[in-house]
Amino acid sequence: MLFWLILFFPLLGAFLNGLVLRKVSPTVSHILGTSALIAAFVCALLTYLQFLAGGGQAQVITGMEWIEAGTFKAPFNFILDRLSGLMLLIITGIGSLIHIYAGGYMHEEKATYRFFSYLNLFVFMMLLLVLGDNLLVMFIGWEGVGLCSYLLIGYWYEDDKNAAAGMKAFLVNRIGDIGFLLGIFLTFKYFHTVSFSELKQMILSAGAQLNGEQIEAIGWITLALFVGACGKSAQMPLYVWLPDAMAGPTPVSALIHAATMVTAGIYMMTRLNFLFYLAPTTQMIVASVGAVTALFAATIALVQYDIKKVLAYSTVSQLGYMVLGCGVGAYSAGVFHLFTHACFKALLFLGAGSVIVAMHHKQDMREMGGLRKYMPVTHLVMLIGVLAIIGFPGLSGFFSKDEILWRAWTGGDQYHIQWGLGALAAVCTSFYMVRLLMLTFYGKNRSDHHTQEHLHETSVVMWGPLVVLAILSAAVGYLNVPHIIHIPGLTNLLFEHYLDPVISIPPQVAEHWHHLHAEYPQSLEWAIMAVSVAGMAISSLLAISMYSNGFGRIANSLGSAFKGAHRVLTNKYYVDEFYDSYIVTPLRDMSQFLWKVVDVLIIDGIVNGVGQAFMLIGGLSSFRMSGSLHRHGMVMVVGIICMLTVLFF
Amino acid sequence: MSQELLFYSFAGLIALCSVMVVTSRNPVISAIFLVGDLFLLAGLYASMEAHFIAAIQILVYAGAIVVLFMFVIMLLNLDPDQRSQVQIAAPEVGVLALTVIAFAVVGGMLVFGQPTGVSGEMTAEAINSAGGNTFTVGMVLYTKYLWPFELASMLIMLAIIASIVIAKKDRPKSATEGDKRRLAHG
Amino acid sequence: MVSINHYLVLATFMFLCGTLGVLFRRNLLLVLMSIELMLNSVNLVFVSGSRLLGNLDGQVMVFFIITVAACEAGVGLAMVIALFRRYGTVDTNFLRILRG
């Protein structure tokens, strides 16, 4: 019962806000939307505690029948296990905080019922995505969050740019969705089920000898599903929508484009980890894409001026880490980073949102600076967020990111390059995050007089959630302390063991993985950690020295010294331009050709031409049409007589 | 001999009535001659042992259809000058001649032709022994032609609906401007 | 017994009358009546053929023809009424909206 309420409350909130209470004041719609989510969070928490008290065994909750055709079955069944339970808490918990914050952020808007209705609907869809026990229910959620993302990116739809950004997100996701759909089709074709629990049982049961065809199919299935994950989780080459998605309100960026929706791909791969374990080629591709994305996006973030763009590329980069984690078989590390990232990235986005509100919706960091004076609380929480993301020892990012890098190094010799890329990306991360912090909160204020006058700390509605998130960002790392560090009273690798029932290595490859984990000495882990921390420290210091007082001498001279590189980075490697000229434009030209030439000229030409030919012929002979019935009858009779004459004689 | 006498007298009257239907100036007169025609034909059917057809010929044709014609004639209440006459103009004469000649040729062929065909078992005697014409026609109608029969009932229903819809008085105005223009040109 | 040729010739004559009526009468009601005449001549052929061949299918066919004729008369007369309402005439000389 409690379980169904988790799904019910957000849907109810969306329904009430979107369809019933459209005329109410923004405050009412805010309270309604937020309380719906808090109620869902309470239910989720109770369900989760109940679930843990019951031993934490995965259970399938049977819902109604949905699609049934022949041997194909896709009922509305839900799965409650340690993974989906954790996701439940992340989505509803962080979602609640962001909802509270959104009330402050959006209080000047007029039609906030729309905003909160979409947000509630998004949460419902996201819950459907993580709770569904089969690929099709997950796909509903998958598409549903995509829809809500589109609606919210284009929330300020009066501006064409925002609407276009929403459309871009939607269309790029379509490409990924094709992969996801193909994955579903292939899964059913080769395994005759789309249910996660049945699939898992089939793969893991020792008796089930997969034939060669199925093993080969797994490679294609995982690859297709990974394409879907690439779209949703903004990986190369489909990441381009996420930076543009920053056109939406900042709470949306925090909830959808940092904490929850973009992690759907990682969640999906973790959910199907037993399949990915059986596809080494796909894993290699996944790890490579993740590592390359992590570095690629991090380098772009180095030179961005828009505070939200920096965070957007940072999100892409961090998602790359998670994907890298999945690729090297460290699913628990990936999910752990998902968890910590949800906390500190939501914090960073919301903090940036506070800054943006204080700056009267200016997002350019060149006009900020010195905000520490005006917004002490925001400064403090942003500092914690930045330290968390750059992996400052003791904060959550340190534990989760290092875990991924360590697992990348130990995933096998073939993954050393990916580790290198990841470590380099970590260095970049420290640089651009510290740069963001310095440019925003330190140095002299560079804004104009009018803005400066109105700079002030935000209301408690806004900084309250930030404080909670800051505490979380600082603390959650201790859930998964690596086994080389001993903290009294704290079990090492708590989180990894927590997820053990979900991460199930198929018997065929089990030996390989156990073998891998055994052979590395502790000193190596210390060394890897030292490399990360050293890189972080050096690049942070560099950033501090460069940007401690706005754009210092070093920053400018570096910029001019590497003019070409700087320009390439500022223009984001010209990826958008590349897509535009090599994919979008040819597609549009082809569509234009198909429309203007094939459809209008040829097809319509033939159809209309036939009609016109008849009209022409008819027009030529229409002078004989007197309209008199008798004339027509006579012609007919004479014709019949002639025909009969010919027939008889 | 009496059969032939009957036929020739009926045939002569039918021919006369048919001509009168087509040529009389007043539609009421035409309708009356049409009724005569139909009754005489029913007589001929009866003489050919087709009692069932003779009965429905009188019931449906003479009793229903022609009455319907009469109703419409009365309803329209045409002016005498609107009761148009046979109209023969120059090009029509040729058509008239051609038609008449063609039919004369067909008639001539029929007079001298010999009918051929495979005889079925439903001779007059067989029909009588099987229970009479109406019974046997009914048997055929409700077994072999059951589905066409049902379709015919559908057709009648459609015709009823169509008649109501078409003849319904739904337009208060008599004619649009375009109609009037067309009429003026016509 | 009267030979079938007699019936056929009579039917031909009736059909001729009907045809001429359709072709040359300007009153729509007369046109419809002429069509009934033509249908009757066909019925006559069917019945006489049925008698000649000893096959009742011909008579059943007449039954269907009468059904169709009834429908035709009903719809046709409804159209005549509609036309008369709209144009105030049933003279085909004035009903030339099909003119090219």
C-alpha cells in the first residue's frame, strides 16, 4: 500500500497542479507540488526501512496486466531491491529539497502551476523508470522523463532559443531511444522475456547454458542499450543536448539534468549488469566512451564563462566517470558516484541558481566576483560543493571518484588508458570548479552599480535546502570508505557490500573478475590516490593563483599564448557546428529535397497531373454537354445500338 | 386456341396502354394507363402459371408504386402548361428513327428465331405436384436466394431512409443565386 | 401454348415505348414512368423464359427486380419532389445544372 502511494503522490500533484488548480497563486502551487513530493519521500523512506528490515531481498510487486500478445508479456510489475530503493530515496529526497528551493527561485513567475505540474510529473516518470520490473515499463518512464525534460527546458517558451533547446534535447534523445528500443526488441527475440528478474534468473542460473547465438546477441543488446544510455546520460557523441538544456529554470537543471534523469543510463546499465558482464567488447566501448567524455567535457568547462554552462559540462564529465565505472565492471562505484554526484551537483546548481537570482538573472561569471561578502551562506555551501566535486580528501567526491579511478586501473591492463583520461579529467575538474568559485565569490565585484546595490543573501526557503545538501555532500562519502583507510567504528566499503545482491557476475566470467580483484597490493591503491590528490591540489592552486582577483595577468597571458587552443575550447571543439554542417544540414537538405522535389513536384505532380489531364480532356469535350437529360440519353441509346450492331453483324 | 386469343387480346391492350403512357399529355392519364398495363401484365403472368409474380405485380406495382406516382403528381399539381408534350426537334428525329428501326430489327429477329436452352425440371406439372407456384418460388427464394433476399431488405430500408432525407423540407429558401442564374441561362 | 417469341416481341415493343418515353418526354414524372415500363418488359421476358426453361430462378429474379423498382421509384420520386421544391419545375428542359 505504502509502495503505491510513492507513485501516487507525484501523479496526484501533477494532476492537481496541471489540470485542476490552474488559477491559484504561485505559493499554493508551490506548497501543493512540494508537499506531494515530501509525502512521496516519507512513503519511500518508510517503504525502504520496511524493505531493509525484511532482509533487503529483491521483491517484485505485481501490478496490473498491460501488454499480452502470444508469448510476449509486459505487465506493470515493479521491482523493489537495494538499487531501486536507493534511487527512490535519491529521487524523492533530493527532489523534495529542490522543490522547496524552486518555490523561492520561481516566486516571481506567473504560471508556476505549469512548472510544478511538470516537475511532479517528472518525478512520477522517473520513479516509473527506476521501479519498473521490465524494459517496457522502464521505457515508459524513459520517454516520460524525456518529455518532462523537454517541457521544462522550454518552460520559458516565449523565447525561441529556449524552445529550440528543448527540441534539441528531445531529438537527440530520440537517437538514443532508437538504440534502447532495438535493445528491447533484441532482448525479447533472444531471451523471450523483457522482465529484469526473469532475465537475471535466466542468465545466472548455472543450468542455463546460453548458446553461441545468445552470447553474440548479448553483445548487440548491450551495445544498443548503451546507445540509449548515451542519449539519456549525455555521453559522447550525444551529449550536445545537455549544455543547451541549461535554458530551463535552474531547479530543473539541478533535478533533471544533474541529479536524476541523466543518471537513468547508469541506472539501466547497473540494472542489467549481468548482461554487460557477458559482453567484454561492449564494456570496453562503454569504458572508453565514459573516459573520453569525462575528459572532453572537462576541457570545455575550463574556459566557459556562463556559470551554468560550466556546471553543465561538469555534469557531462561526471556522468562520464559513472559510465567509466560501469564500463570497468565497477557498478557499485558508478552508482555510488551517482549518489554523491546527485548531492553535490544539485547543491552546486542550486547555489548557482541563488547566485543567478541575486545577480538579476545574469549568468556570466565575468560580471560576478566578490559575492562572498553579500551571500555568506551560499558561499559556504558552494565551497563545500566545490570541494566535494574536486575530490578534496574527506568529502564525498574524494571517495566516489577515487573508487572509480582505482577500479579503472585494476579493471585490467586494457583499461590503463581510460584511467589516464579519467585522472586527467579530474585535474581539469579541480581547475574549472575552483575557477568558478574564485570568479564568483572572490576578488572584486565586477557587476554594474544597479546590480551591486541589490545583491543580498537569498531567503531561507532557498538556502535551507542548500545547507541540507551541503551536509549530505560532505557526509555521504563515508558510506563507502576504501579498505586501505581505517576509520574507527565505520565499516569499509559499506556501500559496495550493500549493492552486492544487485551486482551479479554471471558464472561464466566470475573467475576472471575474482581473479582481478585479488592481485593488487595496498601500496598501489595509495599511489593511485596520491596521484589524484596531487593533481587536484596542483590544479586548484593554479586556478586560485590565476583567478583570485578576477581574470589576472596569468590567465590573460595564458589565454593569448594558447590562442588557438583557447578558441577551440571556447567554441566547444566546434562539435555543434560539426553536427550542424555534417548531420543537421544534410538531413534538412534531404528533407527539403524530399518535400519540394519528391513530394510536391513528383508525387503531387503526378496526382494533380492526372486530375488536370482529365479536366483538360473534359474541358475540350464539354461543349457537347448541353446538360439536357434527353441528349445524354440519346447518345447513350445510339451508342448501345451501335455496340449491339457491331456485336451481331 | 383460347390461350392464344387471350394472349393476343392482352398483348394488343398492353401495346396500346404502353403507347398511351408515353404519349398522353397529362401525367394522371399516363399513370392510369400504366396501372392498366401492369394489370394486363399480371394477367399474362397468371396465364403463364406464375401466380406469385402475378400477385405481387398487382400488390406492389399497381398497389404501391403507381399510387406513389399518383400522390406525387397530385402533390406537385403541375400547371397545364407545365405538363409538357412530346418534343421532337431536328436532331431528335434521326435518333427516333434509328431507335425504332433498331427495335424493329430486334423484334423481327425474335419473331423468326427459335428459342434454345436446356429445360429444367420445374415444369407446370412438377410445380403443381410440388405444392403450387407460390410454394415452390418461396422455397427457392428462402433457400438458394436467402442472402440476396436479405440484401434486398437492406436495400429497401436504405431507399426509405434516402427518400426521407432527400424529400425532407430542410431549406426554407427556394433557390440560391447561383441556381437562379443557371435557371436563367437554361 | 403461346410460343415464347410472342412474349418476346411484346416485351420488345414495351421496351421501345419505354425508351422513347425516356428520350423524348420532358416531364420527369413521365421519364420515371417510362422506366417502370422498361422494367416491366424485362420482367415479362424473365417470366416467359422461366416458363420455357422450367426454372424458377427467373421468377425469383422478377421478385428482386420489383423490389429494386420500388426502391428506384421511391428515391426517384423523392428527388423529383426535392427538385420541384428547389426549382419550381420538373421540366427537364429547365434542369440543366449538369451543363459543361
